[in-house]
Amino acid sequence: MTKPVILTGIRSNEEPTIANYLGAFLPIIDMQKKFSGEYQINMFVPDLHSFNTPIDHTALYRNTLNNVKYFIAAGLNLDDPSTFVYRQSFIPAHSELAWILNNFTYMGEMGRMTQFKEKSSEHSESVTVGLFDYPVLMAADILLYNAKYVPVGEDQFQHLEITRDIATRFNNKFGDIFTVPDNTANQMKFINRDNGLRIRSLTDPTKKMSKSSSDVKSKILLVDEPEAARKKILSATTDSLGVINFDWETQPGITNLLQMLAILSGRAQDDVNEEWVGKTAYGDFKKAVAEEVVKFLTDFQAKLNAITDEALVAKLEVSESAMANVANETLLRAQRVVGLRP
Ligand code: TYM
């Protein structure tokens, strides 16, 4: 029997942040540990997605390999035969299916994508067709492997929903070609969270922490020196209310830190809140959060430094060959029904 597929990806446009780890790496790695062998795990690097906004192209190939290393340092077990790590551009079926799906996707629905609106206003001098179209490529990434669960941060929920819409539309027209991934509410239940995760910027907690932000104090990179990360937490923007409270509306900075503390320490949010809510010493609280971040980064980076390129490339090649077969089967089903193949 084929195993249900859990799939996620992280672009190699910039160094990943602790928000990427908490939003996307941790849920899938937790699932792997909890249900060892029951699911197929696909963790891939959408390298073709990585330059829909300007990047340093001389660093792309290296960053892509590094991202795979980050999966491993975060705890992904590559010895599990049901776990696959791969690079999107090494499996050409991704771009081929995306092109087919483009013709079953409407400008109107794509124009509503919040990420496109936000990113196109940030990069208004260079809004590319790639930036506009990337949710369709993301749909292909998911549908090629019949994925049921796609752990992502809250900023990607809209893209998951459009994937479901495209797949359902295609299936209604041509029969059961694609597995439609679960809706976002079920995705959350599956990874045992109440809602989508959105870690906030440390300097402007009304915004999400973003790896592409030029404000280095707003984000903690997975490769930040632990002591530099400690300083960023200690100087994180909070508020002048003077009492710790879990409230995204009035105290987003403090609430963001409470949330990070809970997830990083593996404790329930209620438990962490019980310890800190009502207290007035922001300094002590920040020290506790900073300590947890330092602990996490120290451990993560020790694991990262022990990973060799050789072991990585060997696993990538095996995974890419196996996943190309799966992807090509799905692509062929789609090519047949649209009339490209007999
Ligand atoms: P990307 O590379 O921008 O981000 C990778 C993952 O990190 C999550 N994330 C966050 N989670 C919580 N708080 C934040 N502040 C935060 N910022 C980012 C993202 O939600 C994401 O899960 N389009 C995707 C990559 C992609 C993909 C896919 C994901 C391409 N194809 C197929 C899943 C399945 C992206 O741009 O993620």
C-alpha cells in the first residue's frame, strides 16, 4: 500500500530563519519522529522559486545544497527509506506540469494572492511574471507527488488553497488525476496546532519575520552566532504596557516571544503563559527566551557542521531518481487527458 505523503519545501533565496524552522521544518520532522515509517516524507528545495525576486545568482547552487543540510541539522532522518530530499529543478516534471496547470488557472484568482501583492510592492521596480505565477509552480510541486499534508507557515495557506482549487477544477474536467491535499484546517489538526504559524519580525512585530528582509535585527538566521542572536532577542521591540500578556492585538512583540519560547522549549503555550503572563519584568522574560534560542542554535549548528557534502549528494541523487519516476507518472496522466500523449 502506498503511504500518505507529507511534503514541504523551502526556497534557497536567502539564509533561512528560525521562523522557517518553526513554521515548516519542525512540523514535518516531528511527524517523521512520531509516525516513523507510516508516512512518506518529501522535503525539497524549490530552487526554481528562488529567484522570482532578485538574488545573488552566484550563491544559489550553494544555498540550495545548504538548505538540504539544514533539513538534516534540524533532525530529518535521511536513513528512513520513506524520506526523500530533492531539488525541484533536477526533476523537470515540475516546470512541465506547471505549464499545463497555467492553462487551468485564472488571472483573477492569482491576482488575489496576498504574497504577490506584498512582494510586488516591495520590489516594484522589478515585478516579474515568475513572481506572479509561482503559486502555480507550487501547485505542481504538491500535486506531482500526491501529497496529502503540506506543513507550511500561515503565509502559504492561500497558495495551498489555490492548489486545492486548481486540482479540483482539473479533476472535475478530466477525472481523478490529482490527489487534492487536505484543507488548511485539517492540516493544522494533523500537526497538532490551533492555527497557522506566523513568527513576527523582532523589530516590527506587526509584520512577519522574513528571510528576505534587509533589516538584520528583525530576523534570527539559523547560522547566526548564538551570542548575536541573544542580543537580537534582548533588544526585540515590545511595548510600554509593562505587563506580560498573550495578546496579538495589543502586545504582538511580547506575544511573539511567548510563542517562540513555547515551541522552542517543546512546552504547551498555556504552560508557558501560566509561568509568565502577569509578570512585569520584561528583561527577565527576554533573557529566558534568549537562552532558549541560544540553546537551539548551538545544538543546530553543531549538527550542521558535522554534515559532509558527499553524504548529502549521494542521498539527493537516489531521491531525485526515485521521485522523478513518481513525478513523471503523474505528469503523464495529466499529459494524456489534455491530449498531449496518446
Ligand atoms: P519560503 O521559502 O518563503 O518559506 C519556507 C517556509 O517557512 C514558512 N515561513 C514562516 N512560518 C512562520 N512564520 C514566519 N514568519 C514564516 N516565514 C516563512 C513558510 O510558510 C514556508 O512554509 N512557496 C514556498 C515554498 C514552496 C513550497 C512548495 C512549500 C514552493 N513549493 C510546495 C510547500 C510545498 C515559499 O515561498 O516558502
